[in-house]
Amino acid sequence: MRTSLILTLALLAATPIAFAQKVTLPLWPNGAPETTQISGPETDITKPTDALVAGKKLMHLTNISKPSLAVYPPATANTGAAVLVFPGGGYRILAYDLEGTEVCTWLNSIGVTCVLVKYRVPFANHYPENTADLEDAQQAMRITRAHAAEWHIDPNRIGVLGFSAGAHLAAVLSNHADYKRPGEPANEPSARPDFALIIYPGYLSDAPALNKLSRGIDPTSNTPPTFLLQAEDDPVHEENSLIYFQALKEAKVPAELHIFAQGGHGYGLRPTNLPITHWPALAETWFHTIHVLGGPTVSPKP
């Protein structure tokens, strides 16, 4: 039987850490809440024939049975803000560089601590049929808040950023941060993100109709401010962002939506000649707009 979450967080918080470089911690040092169904060692299954993104290969990590987080602090000008990053991959693999380490490089460049989450994959089902993905996300957020002072993070400026399936996971955490198994006590610290960036999400709208939210999304007035971005020609369908944005609007959640004509799916932050790949500039402006980073960067109108 696993120890309580409070004891787990206490163990992690008591672990001495030299915080001058990347830190890696297990999410569940005493074992995850459920028995893993993942077999085989963690491996990168990238093949020479896999498609390139902006002329470069990307990692395809799978068989992740021991989830972890890696903390990348900014080298200079730490703003105190932090973002948990969930790479995508259809809950089968994690695009760990394209939608992970490369994201940390960008976040660090604007003074934001990056917490890269290596959650369990592959899964046949995700939340709500399977809760392991949400539990990994909750645990990553709670560990981060438990270490906030040590990692020079403002506990009230910790957000999430996800891509594709990772964007779905970021949305699930945004709406179900207080999830607990029947009979379990409420857990602290809070797992609710202070803001969320949802980048080319999947699984947010029901196929094939694509006209309503998928089961288990359920935004409320407690859902954090959200930034959404997708391309109209995304084969995963831009309705995922459109329908979620409308639901956020109806719940009176501050939200910003960007839909571009072209871009497809799975471009990460690698710049191309398509305008959508320069979305980090839009996200940085949004950080200022919601006061995660300083004040607004645009000059007031005369």
C-alpha cells in the first residue's frame, strides 16, 4: 500500500537539492496509486523513417512506468513564474524534446522556471476512463508547490502548458485539480494551475460530431485563465479549441483563442515560414496581460 500523499510530499521536500542546475525527481517515490500495466523498459522508439519537424527529428519516448519531473530554472532574471509542461503523443508516446526540453529553453529565456513532466505512457484510455494521467499531473503540481520556496517560485504563479494529448491533460487538470479516489482525504497543496496554455489539443470535443465537449472536461468558474492555439488545417480538428473556448466563455473564464489558417499538427516551437509557429511571442504577451510576467507590454492607446 502506498504512503499518503502528504508523507510522499514530505519525503520529497526533505530531499537535499543543490538548486543550481536541472533537478529531477520521481513523481511517486513510494509507488503510484495503481499497479502499472506498462511492460518493457522506457525507450525512445524513433525510427529513421519518422517524419521530420522543421527539418529535425523528434524523440518518441514510451514505456514510461516511473513518471518523473525535471526542473529547469532560468539561468538569470528569474521572474518567479513557473510552468509545468506536458508533452503530447496521443497517450502512446511523449515527444519529449519537441514538446518538452525545447519548450523549457524558451521558458527559461523569458525568466520562467520550466517543470517538464514525464507522465506515464502508453495508456489505452485516458481520463475519465483512466485516472492515472490526471493523478500524475496532480502530483507534479503538488510537488512543485511543495518546493516553491526552495525553487524560487511564486506558488500563485504556476501554470500548465500542454501539446496535443498533453494539452488535453492540461485541460483535465485545469478542471479536475481536486479529484481524489473514493474514501481518500483531500490533498494539499492545491493542484490547481494558476493559468493554462492549450496548444493544438486533442480529445476535447467528441468525434465524429465535433459539436460538444468530451466527457470529463467540464469547465467552471474555477477553471484558470486559458490560452488556446490551433490551426484550421489541423487533422486533429480545430473544433477542439473552438468548443472548449466557447465553454470557457460560458463559464466566465478569461480565455484567449488563436486560430491560424495553416500549420497542421505537432510543430512544437520549431519556427517555419508559417505564422503559427511563432506563437510563443503571443503567449509571452498573454503572460503580461494576465500579470504572470510584469505588466502589459503594449503601450496604452492615446
